[in-house]
Amino acid sequence: MATQKSLISVLNVCDNFRPHLSPEPLVPFLLTPKSRPPLGLLRPPVVAALRADNAWRSANGHPLAWDIPTTANSNDTTNDAPSPPYIAFAPVLGSGSPAARTHALAETLDRWRANANKGGGGGGAFAEVIGGSRWRSEWYDVYLAPGGALRTDGRDPLTLVEVPTSDSASGTVSESEPASGSSGYSAYVFSMERSACALFGVITYGVHMTVYEQKGYTDGETPVQVWVPRRAATKPTCVCHVSFTHTPLFSRVP
């Protein structure tokens, strides 16, 4: 049996999602109607929930948070309603501050979370994504375009009122500041609860580090010792670390 020396075949199997081949309609989630690329892709249940969120806001005297183009039966908040061409932030939010967008989305997600936790956390919509312990209470920064500089100032997302290096209304970066500015503000648009990123089709990233070292022993062997990161017991997710090697391994958990 041949020894597998690369994980590329495993990655190819995992990377199997093709949006244009999706069996259900996927609606682009935009900052503004003119901004590209999309921040994410929305499945029908999420589109219906955002329509219902706008309806709730209207009925309760709150400003609308979402720009959802009118279609036939656009008042229908079920999954069977026709899909809009896009869903974006309402104009006042699209041209506003990241903090305003973060706050509006957080309000929506808090209501969805409360609904997901009805009946012990298993009966409401999206319970399998944000219900119970799946909610991580962790901010995740979302950027207008991938590959830009990250926001590194460490400030609370709810306090980020001014973003001088971006033109949110047009979805473009100001020519007066480089897109790779050290603050990361040139592409940063809002933050959201990390567990809810899956609902909005937002791409998430993470960094995992595994350290190894070689030490010689008196018997002449030089095994590789691997320091495997240990996930915090309070985290709702797990991380698997896999190694392919011909060298004897000793694992140490810090």
C-alpha cells in the first residue's frame, strides 16, 4: 500500500462546494447594492428570516436594517417566496459606520438566538447553528474584499464610528489611502457573532500552529516530538491535527 505524502487529495474532497451548482437559490449578501464582491451568500431560510426581521422592525417602529428589492409576493416571509437579486444593508447603514452595521446585525442575531433557544435550544430556527452552546460570544471581523490588511487596533467593534479610508456608499476604497493600511480600516465593514457567519455565507479564517522538535537520546535515536495545541474546554468547536511522517512521533500536549 502506497504511503500518502500529501493532504491535497483530502482537501480536494472537502473543497466541493460550487455556488453555481447549488440546488437552491443563493442570494448575494452585499454591503451596498453596488458593492462587489459579495460579503456572503444567503440560503432561502436566511432570506426569509431577514424579510421577517424587516417586518418586525417596521411593526415595532424601528428603522429597517436590510435593503431587499421588491419582487412578486415580496411580503411573503416563507422560504417559498421568490428570491431577490441581492440583500444589502439599508442605505443609512451601508453608508454609515461599521459600528452602526455591527449594532444592527447584533440586534437581529440576538432575536434569532432567543428564538433558537426556545424549548431548550432545539426547537427554534437556526438552533443547529447559533442555539445553546453553539453561540460563541466571539466577534468576527468582516471585510469588503479578501486579502486586505486586517484590523489590528483591538478596539470594541461597537465603538468603531469612523473609517476614513473606505467609501462605504460605493463599496470602493478611497484613493487617498492605501488598501493595505496598517489599521485594516480600508476594507473592514462590520463585525458579527462568529457562529452566525455560516448563516450569512461569510468566509471565515483561522490560524493553527503545531510545533515540532528533534532531540537526540542516549540510544542514538532522534525522534520528532510534536507539541499539539489543546483546544480550550469551553470552546464549542474542535480542531483535528494530522501528521504524515516516517519518523517515530512523541506527542506532547501543553
